[in-house]
Amino acid sequence: MSIWWSLHLRREAASVPLARRLLMGTMETAGVDPDISFDLSVALSEACANAVEHAGTTTGYCVTAQIDGDRCRIEVADSGPGLPRDRFRHPPRPLSHRGQYAEHGRGLFLIEALVDHVHFDDRPGHGTVVSFDKVLKWRDGALAKAS
């Protein structure tokens, strides 16, 4: 079974839990293991929060999710200014550090830690696409379980 959906969301904080709930509901209905669903939902929330916070003057962003076989692939795309180059070069600093990453900049690293593969397509001046995927585990009797 293949499940696919796409959302065009306004760039506002209330859109983040909406995308997360839709993903969680889809995965629960399909029979995905709750731990895998949770990891993917946190990664999605971080990617959406980045689009909301950093997409410049754009009014919206797009989320696409696909469960195909034993893999879930998610893409979050905006048309903002792109990611700051230093976000790709430095790991996050401890929370006790008062520097640049004390409160911000951890989301990209968290996404990398929660999924199997992640790709950041930084298009300076034209936005960012964050895509990631994870191999799924299934509950017993799952509706969409890969054969």
C-alpha cells in the first residue's frame, strides 16, 4: 500500500502541530510502530518550525509525506532566503552556552539524529527543501504493512 499527501500551509506557528497531527494520524491508521511515528513527527515538527521561522517574507510552505512499502519520506519546502551557511558547519553547542546555538540551530541536528537519511537542499534566495526518510517498523496486524 502507498499513502501520499501534501499540505500547503500558512507560515504561522499553528501550522506546525497541524502537520504533525496529520502525520501521526496517518501512521497510526497505517499501523506504523509508535516509536518510529514519534521520531518522524518530531523531525517533521523541527523542519516545519524552521520553515515558519526562517522563510523570510513568504506566506507559506509545503509539506509532502509518502509511505511507500517499508519507508516514509517527508519533504518540507519553503521559498525563503535559504539557510545560513554556518548552520551546516558547526554542531550545536550545549544549552549552557550563551552563543548562537544556545536556543536556536538545534533542529537540523535533531532531524539528522532521528531519521535514516536527510538532505538539505539550500537554494539561496529561493528557499530551502528539507527531505528525510526512515525505514518503518509495523505493529502486528498493520493495514499498510509491506509484504
